[in-house]
Amino acid sequence: MICSDPAEHRRRAAARTVDIAGLPLPDWQSITTRAYESWDRDRIVVDTAGRRVEECLGELRRALGPPVAGS
């Protein structure tokens, strides 16, 4: 899951709440300077910018394909 719109990403980060006592949420500086390792294999990327949850979920389901019988 990514959010390719920096302004939307920042708005979402600022609006987050925590339901675990004592768990600090990262500030925008921490989010933007965090070190991320690049993936070296195929993966599914869903961009949530400007999209409803239902749209993102539908994209993910299509990318995963039909359920496997017996799983």
C-alpha cells in the first residue's frame, strides 16, 4: 500500500489516532526520512491516493486472483 500524493499522505498521518496506550505515532519528519529497503522481487502495489477503500480492495482482490480451492 502506498499513497503517491504527499499532501494526502501527510494529512492522513496527521489524522491518525492510536488505540495502544503509550504507542507514539511518527511525525511527518520521521515518516519522510525513514529508511526503506527496495523490494527485489515481484509484488502487488496498491496506490490509495484519491481512492476509496472499496476501490483499493477490489484492485487487490483482482491482483491476487481467484481463491484456490481447499485453502
